[in-house]
Amino acid sequence: MTQTPTPPPTEVAPSPEVTPQRAASLEGLAPADVDFAPPLVHATRIALHLLGKGVSIGWLMAGMGTSGENRTTPSVAECLRAAGRAGLKSHVAERENIQSISPLTLPCILLLKNDRSCVVTRIQGEMVEAIFPEDCIRGESDYPTPRKLLAQQLNDDYTGYCIFVSLEEQPDTRISPLTPNKERRWFWDVFTHYLPIYKHVALASVLINLLGIASSLFAMNVYDRVVPNSAFDTLWVLAAGVCLAYFFDWLLRNLRGYFVDVAGHNADVVLSSKLVSKILTMRMSVRPESTGALISNIKEFESLREFFSSSSLLVLVDLPFLLLFLWLISFIAGPMVLVPLVAIPLMIISGFVIQRIAKREAERSYAQTMQKGALLNEIVNGLETVKSCSAEAHMLRKWELVVDDSAEASSRSKRYATLSTTVSSGISQMVTVAMIVWGVYRISTGELTMGGLIASNILVGRAMAPLMQIASMLNRLQHSRLTLQVLDKLMELPSENDEGQAHVDFGHIQPAYTLEGVTFFYPGSTVAGLKEVNLHITPGERVAIIGRMGAGKSTLGKLLMGFYPPAEGAVRFGGVDLRQIDPSDLRSRLGVLPQDVVLFHDTIRNNIALGMPSVSDRLIMRAAYLSGALEFIQSNPAGFGGRVGERGMNLSGGQRQSIALARALLLDPDVLVLDEPTSNMDNATEAIIKQRLGKVLAGKTLILITHRLSLLDLVDRLIVVEGGKIMADGPKQDVLQLLSHTPPPVREPHEGASHA
Ligand code: ADP
């Protein structure tokens, strides 16, 4: 167990010259022997195993982040959250010493000093049996046998905190029709989780509404008692009282806003994390076609969250007080309460009717907004191409057309929104007029006082206020409902690590590939990307896949990485069907360089160590040396701390490729799948990489997708793909000889500077 602490990225200095001695020391480094998983991750895996659930370290590590710039190890919460995906229920508890842990709660994880941990399996008097992660052998599926030791010995190391674990009961598939769709509840579950905060909101609302009566009582008493008698003392007492009431009203409104914000903020963090986590684990075969539309949808989530946690919902809390106000009006003004009693249903019905008519427009406007997002994304990402093809005017025209449609749809939708607001405010104004006219008649017959008329008018205003807001709330509800529908669909898409899938730790699988009758179609395509492919690649074999552009070479590579499942046949890794291996397990064994290299807006160091922040700088240096990146990193004043820009824009195509190659080589994986690794590089750099790679490839399985003859020196076997089928497969010399008699599918390196 070696955990290498890593200094913050900014501390990485530019690397010195690559001397022969230095090169030898970098080549000799064997990162495969280094264990990057923290002890707690091992302990969690052991606990899960003891509870009957086998998961691998790779799977657990894939489910956790290392948040914070300078943090390299996951926190306890992150680790337990990752284990929760496998159905582990856990809670951290404080226990003074090991003897105070009940044997009935075992196994339990103990948090030890210096970030260590162990799993206690038995407590018997003064003796304890515990499994220590440091006894694990990396990559083995074996679990170490418990060590017997005195409780006192363990107590010396114990921090006082332990984690109790148990497995969640998984409902039987037979009863699944009774349980509601889990993905559909993603939003409401989180939202209702924070509902308890709303009890404070409800309490504040009760008080605010009660205080609201104060102003009407004040006006009534002033007009009926103070004005006729010129009772100035009473006036001042009443004024002081009403000011105090207004002060508390102000205080409570602020408090209510604060609680609503707290609930909204908490729900926001959890919900947006759920959304992005869904996108990260989404199966490639169901990935939405438009990135821009997807981003727009996620942005719309903001409005959804805002709606459900904002003050607009407070209207619903205020609604029950309508009855209180109506009762007060009937108490003060008798039958005049009929006016609001008739107006209220009118207002609600008109609001709902207009919303129903506006529904179609709102949907059209939503779709147009998505289209706008998709086009904008395409324009910004393809700016260089647009400029180089002088297609600015064409793109602008396309944009104007979309914006025109979108603006029209949105203005139609807004027209309905305005209509519903104006109808409700019109009704409210009519109510005031009717109340005053009727009130004057009642005053003339002595059935109502002047103060009573004013008070009942104030009360009617207060009663109608939440109803007026209902109109605008219904408009926003329409929009939020659409967003929720779209996001519900997104959340229902299958994930690579869907719950319910059995997680099995296969241990150290042999790095061999077998393809049996594999046929594959891209989503939505009727033409097979691969047809009836049969193939076996033994561990340690070095194979090149060659063929014309569009032949299916990269498609084959994607299937080997488990990005897509085959439509027919099976892809096996070490004899196990890829559909049974967890994708994160498989990918932890692979070093992959995709054809389209993507770097992230960060330092060169962090781009090489993507997803592995705890990797030591020496290993990063080694990977950069092997991939030929070290040379240009040296010439950069910021060295490994240099920023690569968004999508790696600050670097050349070849530099980006060498950084991505370093990423693939970082952990010395058993299998390397390299898709056109040097297509953007010059011949000299390619020669350097070839020579350096040649030295470290011993024992590794290499799958090289290329059309550059010069790279074939690295392989012993050639597979020729044509139209999704394997046309030739055999030792390099034999296949090359065969190809020399048929039209060549490969080109000379100088011709093939741009890849297929
Ligand atoms: P190459 O041999 O040049 O690497 P690919 O394997 O990338 O070729 O592509 C093989 C065929 O699959 C091509 O005809 C291409 O049009 C199609 N294809 C590639 N990627 C996709 C995709 N994401 N969706 C649909 N079709 C695709």
C-alpha cells in the first residue's frame, strides 16, 4: 500500500533536460506496482465483500470525486456515497473504544489515526479480529484473512469514530410493478427531503397573515373611533401598535425568505449533482444527439429549481388564509363577502382556461429555445471552420431564422401569460369597485360604518393578492412542467452502472480479447458498423488494425472499450462478456487514446493525471517522457503547470495528442488501445515515441488503430478491416505480402498526415 502525497499543481516546476540517466530511470519506473486507492476505499470494499457484495476498487473509485483543489483523497462521505451505489447503508458513529462496539453490529469499519482504517469482524472479550487494507495485494480478488490482536492494541490507533454498515434490501423483481418508477422520483424525492424546512416557512406565513389583519383593524378604529372623537392619545397608541406589527411582519418575511433560500440551495446542490452524475454515467448508445440542446436543458433546470423553491410557492401557503380574511369581511361587512366569493372562482377558472390554451405555445417556445442552444453551441465550437470556409453569413442567416421562430413562439406564449395576469388584475379591480359601491349603500342605511368599509376593502385586497400571483405562478408552472418532463426523460436513460445490475469483482482478468460473431449498429443507423467479426487477441499480443477510412477500425476500438454493446455476438475480455464487467473495472485496465483528443481547461499536469489526482509527479514525468510530451513541456516556462486552454486550444494538434497519449500510459495499463496515436505528429516525434514505447511494451497487449505504415514496427500481427468486416488477419509479414497483391488500404506516412 503506497499512498503518494501530491503537492498542489502550481508547485510543479518546469522539468530539467532529459539526460540518458534520467530517461533510464523514468523508463524503469513501474507504476503498476503502486496502489492509488486510499485505505478507506479498501476497507469499504472488504466490508461490502463480508456482507456478500463483491465490488472492485476501480468501481468504487469511479463513483467518488476528490473535491477541492488541494485534496487528493476522497472524504469518508464520498467513499460511503460511492459504496451506496452497491446498496451499502452506512452511518458514522462515535464510540469511545472498541469494547463499546456491540458484536451484533459487525462487520464495522474503524477509522484509525493517519487516515488508516480497518474492518472489525469479531470482538470477543479482550480479543479483536480485524482485516487491514494494507494486507491486500493490489489487483488480487483475494481478501486478506483477519488478524487477531488485543483490543487495547487497536484502541491506541483508534480515532473514536467507526462506520456501521449493512446492505439495503433489494426488492424482488416480481414486485417491481408495485413500486413507482425510481427515476421519475429523482426530483420529488429530493424536494420532499427538504420539506421539513418549510415548516418554519409555514409558521412564519401564519404569523405574517395574522399580522396582516392589524392594518385593517387600525384603519377601522381610526375612522370609527378616533376621527369622530378627535382621540389623539388613542391614535398614537394605535399607530405605535400597528408599527410594531409592521416591524414583525418585515422580520418574518425576511426569515421566511431565508428558509426558502436554504431549502432551495440544498435541493439545488443535490439535484444538479444527480443530473450531472447521470450525464457522466450515461450509456454511449443513448447519448442525446445534440450537445447544445442537452446543455440548454440542464440550464432550464435552474428555472425549475427556482420555481419549486422560490417565493412563488409561498402563494400556496398563503391561500388557506383566504378563508380567514373572508370570515373577517363577513364579520365586518356582512353580505358584502359575496363579492369576493363570486370573484375568486372566476379568477381561478379563467387562469386555468388560459393556461390550457397556452400549453401548446409554451411547448413550441421551449423546443425553439433548445434549438437555439444547439445551434449556438455548434457555431461556437466550429468557429474556426466557419471562418475558414467564409460561412459567417450562412451561419448568421441560420441563426436569424431560428431566433425569429423562437422569438415568435416566445412572444405568443408571453401574450397568453400577460392575458392571464391582466384578467386577474381586472377582476380584482372590479371587486374593489363593487365593494365600495355596495358599501356606500350599506353606510347610507346605517348597516356599515365608514371604518368598516375601509377595513373590508383592505382585507379584500389582502385576500386577492395571492390569487393574483396564482396567474403568474401558473405561467411559470407551465415552463417548469416542460423542463421536468424533459429532465425526467434524461434521468430515465440507462446508465452504465444501473442499479440492480449485479456487481461482481472478477479480480485480475487476463488482458485478452475475444470477439464472437460481433455485429454492431450505431444508434439510429441501419447500416452495420461491424459485421460478423470473429477475433482473438491473446495477452501480450501486439496487433494493428488497419483499413480505409470509414472501414470500421475506430468502431472496433470503441466496442473493445465497452462504449457500445454489440447487437449480436459477444465481446469478451479475458473470457468474461464485457456486459458483465463493470465499465469502470474494464477501463481501469485499459490505456486509451481516442481518435478525437479532448483536453480540459486545466494544467498540463492535471490533464495527464485526469481522474487520478494522487498520482506522483514522477509517474506523470514518466508518462510525458514516453509520449514525447516532455520535450515541449520543458520549453514552456510554466512547465507542467502550463494551462492548455478550453479543449486544449492553446496547444497544437500533435501536442494535444502527446498529452492524451501520456494520459493513456500514466498507470502502465495492461492493455493499450491507441487510435491513430501519431496522426498529428511530425515524423521525428513519431520516431521518438516509437522507440520509447517499444521499451515499455513488453508483456502488454497493444491494439493499434492506424493507417501509418511506420508505426507497424510496434506490432507483430495485422488485422485488415474493410466495410465493417475482417478481410485479413495474421502475422505482419504475411498480411503485408497479401496486401501488396491487392489495392493498398494503407498509405505512406507522409500522405497520411490527416487521419481518417
Ligand atoms: P474508421 O475505420 O475510419 O475508424 P469508423 O469506425 O470511425 O471508421 O466508422 C465506421 C462507419 O461508422 C463509418 O461509415 C461512419 O459513418 C460510421 N460511424 C462512425 N461513428 C458513428 C456514430 N457515432 N454514429 C453513426 N455512425 C457512425
